[in-house]
Amino acid sequence: MARTDLTPASTSRTGLAWSGTPANVDGHAFGDNGRRLVRIKNTADAARTVTVPTALQVDGLEVEDLDVPVPATTGDVTIGPFTPIYRQPNGKVHLDYDDADGLSVQLIEYPAG
């Protein structure tokens, strides 16, 4: 299985219902426009870590990836927006999971302006 793309859901003044996608063992990707957030829920009995890898080096040194802990059972975490350091050479932000079991993700885009 390969990394799969996430499709954003748009926010509105009346709210946005949860419509999570199960985490893919090989990770997810999405195009970024600076107005996107990722909501992550964890129903597993153990905490999980979501990693947003960077694609940047400074003076030949790798910039540290963003590791986001998601608590066990009722974990509900929202991350973003993402700066350009998280965009891979293909222009997409990648999400990696230490264990995809019990994780669901939703890509959220808020309006410009």
C-alpha cells in the first residue's frame, strides 16, 4: 500500500462534522496552501505518535520532524497550519504514524481572508 492523499473538508460558520478517514499504515499526504489543519482521533488503548517530516536542511543539518503525541482512547488533537518547511519536494505535507491502529484523520481547510 502507498501513502494516500487526504481531501480537505471546508469549515463554515455553522460548524464542521467529524468525517475521519482511518489512518493508512503507509501514511497520508496533502497539498498545502497555508490554511489547512489536521484533526487526529485515537480510539486505541495506547497513545500514538503522528510525525510530520520536514524536507529542509540548514547548513547541511536536518531540521527536526514534528512529532505529535495523541493520547490513548479519547485522544483528539488538531495540528497546523503548516509552514513551508513541512512541504516535501512534491509540494505535499506528509503524515506518518508510529501505529495506525485506532487512528482516524480529517484534513480541514478554513476560508481565505
